[in-house]
Amino acid sequence: MFGEFGRLPAASRGHFRTRRRDERLRPSPPSALRDTFLRSYHWQIDDGEMMLAMTRKPFHETALMDRPITYPQSPPSLTEMMMRCLCLFVCLLFPSVELYAQDNSTSSSMVPIFDGTSMSGWHGRPHMSPEEYEASTDAQRQQWMDEVAQHWTIQDGELVNDGEGPYLTTNRSYGDIELRLKYKTVSGADSGVYLRATPQVQIWDYTDPGKKDIGGNLGSGGLWNNSPGAPGKDPLTLADKPFEQWNDLRVVQVGARTTVYLNDELVVDHAIMENFWDRQLPLAKSGPIELQTHGGEIRWKDIQVRELTAEESNSILAAKNADGFESKFDGKSLRGWTGAIDDYEIVDGAIQCRDERGGNLYTEETFDNFVVRVEFKLPPAGNNGLAIRFPGQGDPAYVAFCELQVLDDTDPVYQSVDPRQRTGSAYGIAAAHPGYLRPVGDWNFEEVTVDGTRIRVELNGTVILDADLADVKEFMANSPHPGLSRTEGHFGFAGHTDPVQFRNVMIRPLTSVQ
């Protein structure tokens, strides 16, 4: 039977339909059967052979988790034959359904950070800011470790805390991650997970009537320390399991953008996690993970982390809220662009400023209020800029509404520049928060919202500038910026002779947003 399927011609691909992620599951397989397939199975044709590939689905791509099963091949074992028959049965019974794992994780690349036998790689830390911890003495840190020994134990491969003592904190710092863990708690407990040393993904007793006024009845998983009414503060649904049952927590964090699943239910959707320690600043670029506990016993196990690559992080950011964006660069030509065409070239699907050349390259279209998404990659000490509402002539930093700086401000040559010259800043007008660039050679993802005189810059998932430029009264070097009154113009790149690259240029007029 399998040999016959293995000889299907490649043209037969059209007889097998796969389902897009956002389509409804109709008909839906029984939950018990669906749970059997935590890995999704799909058919593909390769060199005339039919292949059954086992995959998991991250947010942005399908990653093969196992070698495809190819037919014909050497005789399988009885167990393998039964599993393959079951897979074939499911595919034939539900031809319009592609089964996929709701956990969406790439478990083969998850790294355990608790080995089940020791607290190696962890230290004790009370509720305090990173700056306070850095200022603490060796004696204080030893005292906290002594308290860890009093209140934290390991039982049957589980981390157990009695509801008191300092928080268990990773020695390592993490930036963009996928975090997976399981926890089990008791009535009256109040806990959470600090990300980048910042509170917190909330865990608490949702049945406690005393916590109803502060949202306890809404359940766990929310970013409880966000401001009242802010996205993510309250979980989208109540997903807690009863006490004494294990809860499965999964967090994906890119920059400050935080998504939380509790027991496979989405409870926080791509919300910005605020900096509890100083709300005037963005969330730190990196920091340790802390297991908070107070109020009652809590148990933890299967604590794993996957550090996201720049490409993975960018794909997650690009996939979210993507409706209405139109590509302004086809990856092959400068069709639709004008200005200093000869000073730019296409390299590996990206627009690149020619070395030792410069000039302004900008869209033929003009825009008033809009959102632009663009990826950029800097060479060492690279310098360029995004021209916003550019009139087509002159220096964008002054005659356009503004120029948003694109600069390797980590290079020593730029260490003494004015803060209004750093990456993401409205050049000479308003300073962006520094420190959120990726390493030189990595692609950065930037989203800019231009609405009237207000401009908002989000770099790699973190808002680094949000300002009304009409309110600015002091300018760098007291230079006037007549372009601040401009309400419409081109979008473009302000080259400064360095081979800075741009790709995936997407623009959405704000008037198109419902």
C-alpha cells in the first residue's frame, strides 16, 4: 500500500489540500485524536515520491522537526507501520484539515535551565531593580543565597518554594526568547515570572475573593504590573487549571513585545511589557529570569528557554498586525523610487547605498499620515537615515518633516554625539532611547508611525521614541527645522556614503486603518 503511494507522480500534489493557519477546522477531529498529534503531519511530493513530514509550527514558519518518512523505504517495524497507518487514516478522514501543535514551539532547540537536581545557574534575589542589585554587597548576596537554602528545595525533579524568601534568579541574562515552564500552586498563593528582571507574568489564586478588585478573578498570565487599561495587563481569558494540577506557561518575548500562552490559551497577545522600575524608560534590552513567590507553596519544573535569532524575531514582528501594508520594494529593482538612483544598488534582495556614494533615494509616491516598516543592516560605523515627508530636494534632516537617524552609534567614533543624533532619533530634534540596536551585521526591524506632528519609533519590538515634534522648542545647534510644518511628502533613505542596507519596505496609510 505504501509503495503504491510512494510512486504517485509529482503532479498529484494538487489532490492534497493543506489548510492555512487562520482557516477554521471543519470538520474538527476528536480532541483525544488531535492531542495524539502534537506534531502536525503533512504530505509533500519530492522526486516523484510521496513524503509524510512531521512538523511543528512556530509563529512565523514551519520548521521540520524530524526527517520525513519517505515511501518506499526499508521495511518498518510493526509499531512504525501502525503509526503510519494511523497518520494516513487521519489525513484521509480529515482531508481539509492540517493538524498542528497548539504549543507552536520548536522543542528540539529548547534548552533546560533547571536540571532537576541542583540550583546550578541560579541565585537568590529579592524584589529589587537591576541597578539596586548591582549596588548590593557580597555579604548581602550571600545572605540571599542562605535564604534560598532555607526556602527552596528540590523534590522529585521539581523546584519547590514554601512561599517565602528571595526569588530564584538565573545567573544569565536573556533578550528575545521563548520560555516554557510548568508550575503548580495552592490556594492563596501569589507568584509570577519576572522577565529581564522586571515584574511580571502574573500567577495567583483566581478563586480568592480578596483579589477580585485587582483582577485576580481574571486569572493568571497577564502583565499585571502594566499600567491600568494597558494592553496585556489583564489576561484575555481565564485559563488556570485547578489547584494541584500542573499549568503549562509559554512566553514569547521580542523586545518589549510579549505574548503569553497559559495551558495553550492565548492570554497576552503581543503586548508591550512596561518597565516597572522606571515607566519613562523602555523595558531593558536583556536581563535575568526570576521566579517570584510569596503567599503559598509553588512548584516549578521543565523550565526551558530558546533564544530567538534576529531573523526569527523580525519574522514575528513582521507577521503581527500586517494587514493593510503594501510593499514598496520588490527586492529586484528600484521601480517606484526616484532621486539618487545611481548612488544605490540591489544587493542580495536589499537596497544598498553604494560605498563612498550618497544622496537621497525616495518613493515616487507621497504620504501624509502613515506607518512604515523596514528592516536595515548596518556596517561598522554605518550612517544613513529615514526621510519622512521629504519634499524631494534639500537636506531631509531640515526640509523634511524629520530625518530618523539610522546609525551604528555603538562604534567608538560616535560615542560623543548629541543624543538627538543616535539611532531612532528625529535628527537634531528629539532623542530616542539608546541601546536597542542589534549587533552590527544583524538585520534590525523598525516600525515608524507618523500621525500629524507626532512620531513613534519602535525598534526591534521596543518603542524608543514617542514624541509630538510640535512641542519641541530647543534644537541641536539651534538650527531651525522648517520642514516640521510639512504635512505630506515622500518616504526615503538619506545616504551618507556608507553601504547601509534596507529591505522589506512596507507602508500603510493611516487613513486605511479601521
